[in-house]
Amino acid sequence: MATAHGLQPEQQQTASNQSASSATGKQQQANSVEQNQALIRLLVQELWNKHDLTTVDKYYSANYTEHAKQHGAGRDGVKEYWSAIFRGFPDWHVTVDLTSVGDKVPAIFNRNGTQTGEYVGNPPNGDKVTAQTIEPFRVINGYVPEHWDVQGDLAFLIAPAE
């Protein structure tokens, strides 16, 4: 016997289950997006703002791939890169704006610091620098397996703060 919607009772149940499954899938995706953004915010706070290199293994996957040319390979490359930044710019600080699409978390970073240490062969000069970069991260199962730079991180060397 058909119902008011023209569906048999078992068809109504199937449609209802599909709708609930779709809603659950959307909720899981929303949670995943929120979790991915939270992970990147924690990474920025702990690694980039607190300069805690021990967090690299916490946030970056064991098979991490860096697509930026100035970075070395894997987690060790991340540690080497940021060690150099933190030595050259001990007051290094980053703010972030995030958006997400699935497992991709594009981030806009506003970076600033004062070069009071040696950096890539340049002696300390006291220059205050600032830069804005756009950097997509991929987040899977609570880790960052990939990262890209749209604008190279070294741009701040030619962008003294006003």
C-alpha cells in the first residue's frame, strides 16, 4: 500500500535512512573541517609562536611531504627550516586566517619578527620584517601529510616592516 508520498513503507524507511546518513555524513564532514582547522591553529600556536620544535612530530605525519623548495625533506626538513627562522628571528610571531574544503586547509599567515640573529648567512641587523603568505595544508587523521607554499616563505626578507 502506497503512502501519501507515493512510497511503499519500506521505501519510506530507506529514504529516511539515506537522508539520515546524508545528514550524518555532512555533520562528520563539518566536524572534520572544524577539527582540521583546530589542528592547524594548534600547530601555528605551538610550533610557530612558541617555537617548540618538539611539536613537529606531534602534528606532521611520518611520511610528510613538503612541496616548498626552501624546505628540506620530511619532518627533519621542517625542524631545520624553523630552527633557522627562530634563531634569526627570536620574536617570530604568526597570526592565521583559515578556511577549509574537506581535508585541505588553506591558511593566510601574517608573520612578523625582528632579525636579531643570523639568518641564511645574513648577520643580525635589527630589521623588523613582516610578510603575508598563503599556504595550503592537507590534514588526514589528525596529522599534516602535505604542505604547499603559494608565496615563498623567504618573501619577508625583502619586506621590511613600515
